[in-house]
Amino acid sequence: MSATSVKSTAGLSARSSAFVPRLRSKVVPAPARRSRGAVSPVALFTGLVQGTTTVVSFDNVGDFARLKLKFPPNTLDGILIGASVACNGTCLTVVETDGDCACFDLIVETLRATNLGELEPGSEVNYERSAKVGDEIGGHNVSGHVSTKATIVTQTDTDNNREVVFELDPRWSKYILPKGFVAVDGCSLTVGDVSPGRFNVWLIPETIRATVFATKNVGSTVNIEIESQTQTIVDTIERVLDERGLGLESAATSSSESSTNAASKTYEPKTKATVSDGYKDPMDELCEEDPSADECKVFD
């Protein structure tokens, strides 16, 4: 190949490479996500009481109180104003911290519906900080919203456990089932026996040691939180049965109306016989003389 040919070929290659389009990376922005609004965090507890804390001060002015509690060392590490802590099973908001102490505000409804209104300096209180994602749920889901209060009516101690019997408003008994869950002063406990207005639990030594049950006696008041799923199921079934006229209230009303209607009915004489011998039913004669006689009443 001549030098001219080589030069021409080289020039052609150079021109060809000059016209090759360059590939440029293009960043495509991700589609904007639809705004769903902020979701407020919901405090969640497990019913595994982490220990007891001591009341430093309790300033109660009637419809409002400021509660100051002293916690064990390092318990409040990382806690922020606005965080939630379950105190005797009641979800309270931290409003102030001072070393190992934290303060909480109690409004009138909290004072009325829980046993926190009975506290005084030196009282012991169960506590549990709210659970974090990934924490072990060793008890059951507890919201910290107390349902009602109960009173200890009997305590029986043996070598290895303690039986405690609680008394509460009977209308709550339908939500407390044998072998079910109930939170008592924030402790997740398994229910033993249940009767209208009463139920019992059995406490192991560790539960007594680590909670306020060590200082509870007959007559002491405790906070009760019903297991929410059980309450939802019971209320839903009752509502559906009532809508279909099969509920307890509907059945009682129906039974009462039936008894009233039956008692108000009286014997009605049969159509007169057409036989030629002039036969007449003896019951007709009796009831014509005294329609209110017991024999003349008709029951369904």
C-alpha cells in the first residue's frame, strides 16, 4: 500500500471517530411520593414492668397534679421531653427531667380514673418506658389507657406463689376471660378464675419482688387495663346480635312481652256444637260464669 493510501485511510478513520456520538448519562428524578401527612407516634408498652420508682413529690391542687418520680440510675438515659412512661400502667408524658428524676402532669380525669390520685411522697410506683421497634414483646400489647380500677379483696401466700383476688365493677367481667390477659398496675398477668365482679391471678416470686405487689395489701387499689382485642371482639358480637334481635337485651324484652301477652289471654269458647243432642262443652259453661278463673287462662 502506498504512503498516500495509508495517509488517506488514516484521515478517514480520524474523521469517522470524530462523528461518533457520545453517550451521556441522564439522571431521571424519582417520581415524587404522594404526601400522606405525618403519622403521630403511638406509645406502646409490653406489660413487662421494668421496676419501681419512688414518689418524690405530689402536688395535687384538686383538678390537676404535678408528679415527680425518682428512677433507678441510668433508667432515664436518652429520654426526651414529651416521651411516654407507663406509671402503674397509666401512660404519662414527661414534662421535665432532673437527673434521675422526671415530672409528669396529671389532669382531673387521670386522677379520677386511676389510683395515681392516691399517691403520696414515698409511695412506690411501677414503671415501664415505651417499647422501641425490635424490642421483645414478652407480655401483651398494653396502651397505658386504664379501663377501670379494682380492689384487692383477698391475698393467699404459699411457699412459691401468691393468689390475689380482685373485685371490680361487674360490667367489666365479660372482657376478662380465664387464661386471658389483663394488665394490673401495668403488669401483664394471666387470668385465673372469673366470676361476676371478681377474678384472680397467681404471682410468682419474681413478679412480687420487681413490682409494687410487694407492698400491696387487702384493700389496695389497682389499675386495670382490659386487653383491647378481647374487648373489641366481645363488643362487636354483642352489637351484631342486638341488631339481629338475638342479643341478651332483646331476648329479655321478648321474654317479658311473651309472658305479659300470655297472661292477658283468656279462654275463648269454642264454636257452638251443631250436634242434635244439644251437647255443650263444660269449659264453655265454666268460663261463661267466671272468665277470670285460672282454668280459663291460656298460655302459649
